[in-house]
Amino acid sequence: MIFCSRMREKKPTWLTMLGTSGTGKTYLARNIITWAEPRLNIGWAKSVYWPNFCSKMKTGKFDVNESVENITSPKLVLIDEIGLGTDTRDFGMDLLLRVLQGRLDKFTIITSNLTPKGIGKLDQRILSRLERNGTIVTLDTIQFHKRI
């Protein structure tokens, strides 16, 4: 996987995984983090469920550990489920743009149920940054619970 190879080389990049619910995007992302933390001496990693983060930021009901700076600081961050729920409004897209700008030159994993076209419809600036700063992978498989 290109993302993990770049991690070994210590060349920050982004990995965006897109696909329908249940295809394993978050599962894969968490396993990459679990693999990377002890092997690559990246310090601590952070996982953020975007709809909750966005909602807390909008209402002002967040604590110091949930600030934008705490998402932009770590060397590795998972931003899970962009484009889901309340973050599809101007506030959410502007907040995401701010976070992504702060993640330049850092390892970032992003997941979404949207297609690239769907992300572009929400905000072309977001799609442009995802395309420029890493690899976009679409998981095209049946949902995990239907595989059994």
C-alpha cells in the first residue's frame, strides 16, 4: 500500500477511503494506525468522528481536547465519515477545510460514504485538497455483514 510505504519513508501523505457503509473503511484505517504507532515512532495518533466533532464545534460544547489544534497537531489522524450528517453545511465544510489545511505535511486518513463526485458537489475545494495531497481509494465490496 502506497500510504504505508510513504509512512515508512516518513513522507507525509493522505489516504482517503471512500465506499458505502459497512465496506471496512474505518476498520482498515484503525488497523493502519495500530500498525503505524509502534513501528514508525510517530508518537500518538488521533481518531475523530467528524459528524460529532463538527456538531460540538458548532454548538460550542467541546472541551480543550476536541479543538481544531488537537486535530491538526498529531503526526497521524483519522478523520472518519466526512460528508455525513450536519457537516454538509457551510460551517462543516469550512471547518473541514481549516482542519485539512492544518494537516498538510502530516499523515492523514479520511473516510467517507461519498464518492469523489459527491464530495465535489458539497465543496470542490475539499475534493481538490484530497486529490492533491494523497491517494483516493474507493472500496467497492459488499457490506461486511452480508459476506457471511
